[in-house]
Amino acid sequence: MSDVKDIAESVATRLDDNFNEILFEWSYGLLGDREQYQASTARDIHAFENTVQSGIDKVQRIGDAIEREDYQAVGGELFDPAVSVGVFLGTRGKGLPGPDKNIPGLDWSKLSRRTGGDAAQHVTRNHGSLNLNKPNQGVFYSDAVETTNDAWRIAKTENIQPLTVGNRDIYVVPRANSGYAGGAGGQLQNFDYVTLITEKGTNRVVTSFPTGSTPPLPKSYDFPLLQEVKQ
Amino acid sequence: MSEYYIDECPICRQGALIVVKTKDRNAFFVMCDDCESQWESPEEAIRGAEPLSDEVGVVDATLEEIEKQGWIGYIKNL
């Protein structure tokens, strides 16, 4: 027993040494017969190496499938998807992909020139709850600021370009179940878009509200006219 | 929210066009109460002209001030 303990201590202090030698000594120390078990230990080592190599190859195949976005192949390789993917990403110093990490958020600091409140107060007051004094009004189902931030993330992830009118950029962002048609004229229809208006060329929020499909374009929009065919 | 509005905002189609004034009462504008685009007159706002690029701090105009400015005829909800 003391021999096993000595060997275990020896192994523990030599973890930086060749792994095969450590495994051999451990096997010998436990089994007690160097010659008898040397061969089997070698086979064990070889089998272990093969298993390790198989794991390395498997992870490489999983990584290749992920990079080409062949998720069916990924599923076919995995027994425990989350763990295997995590091992792959972790060994390469990567984290879970996320569109948020490199996307600058919205700037809500713009103060209303009329009320003095910031943009978050403005959006919440105008589109956070039903107001029957407004003829047309998009009303958010949930928190107006959070929904708008989510819409911005979608817009930047999907590279949605704004329509610029005057000194306003108007983003129409598809986002299902963002709100409903309120105001005096609204019939509570579900809205699957968020119209987000910023100061031109910036991420400073002016206002935001849910809308149906593409809302009516601004009156000043320059519609291209069909050219008449010259006879 | 202003009691008196002119029309629907031609830019955002959500806000109402209202009459506002600079705090020193020297100038009157038409402004959307949602996207806060500003125009120099009701005519420009209604036809969807390019909004003003320089926006100023404002307060709501009173009905008397709107009438004195000659814009009372544009108010829809009198």
C-alpha cells in the first residue's frame, strides 16, 4: 500500500513529465508485476492514445462543420452537443457567437426640445401605453426601451439601412409581435415592425414605435416615376 | 401634450403637428410632437417639405398666440 502511495505521490509531482511514462508507472505500481502487465499496459496506453486521438479528430470535425454552418453534420458527430461545442470553442479561445458584442447600443440621451425629458421618457410616454387622443398610435406590448434596443440590435445585425428624411434616419425593423395599433383609429391589430427614428447619421434616439408592415412613406419621399415611352 | 394640432406629421406619421414658440417668444414654428421635426410654417409642414436642420428649444403656443400668428385656420380640433 505504501508503494502505491509513493508512486501516486511521485506521479503527482511529475505531472509535467511524459504522460505515457506516468501512466506506465501508475499501472505497474498498482498491479505489482512489471513484466506481466507491461504489455497490457502498453496496450492500454496505445488504446488510450487512440481514444484521445479519436476525440481530437472528432472535435476537429465538429469545428469544421460549425465553421461551414452544417449543423446537421454537427448533430451527427455529437453525443453531448453543448459540451463538445464548448470544448471546441474553448480550446480556440472563443466564446459563444453573439451579435451584441460588437454592436454599439442606442444613445438615449437626446433631450426633447419641447419637454426637456430624455428619449426614453419620450418614447415611453408616447408609445408605452394607449392614448385615445392620438388619431394613430403604435403601442408597445412590453417595455418600450427594451423593445427598441432589441430592434436596434436586429437592424445592425441584419444591416438594415435607414431612410433619411431631413435630419432624421428612419429604420423600419422587422420584429414580430412588437405592439399593436392604438390611438383613436387603431383597431388593436398586431404590429410586426418597429420604426426607429434617430438623428441623422447617429445612434441618438428621437422616437420609436411599433408599426404594421412598412408604414406610409414620408410625403416628401421622391418616388421615381415611370418614364413615358417616346413615340 | 398640446391641445391644438394641425395635422398628422408627414415624416413619422405618428405624431401631431403642433404650434410651438421659442422661449423668448420671438419665433413660432410647427413641430411634430413625436419625431420633433420642425418647420417654419404650417404650409411647409403639411406638404412635407424638408424639416429645419437647426432645431431650437420651444414651448407650446397658446391659442391666442396661434391666432395672433395667423395660423388659427390650420388648427383641426377647435
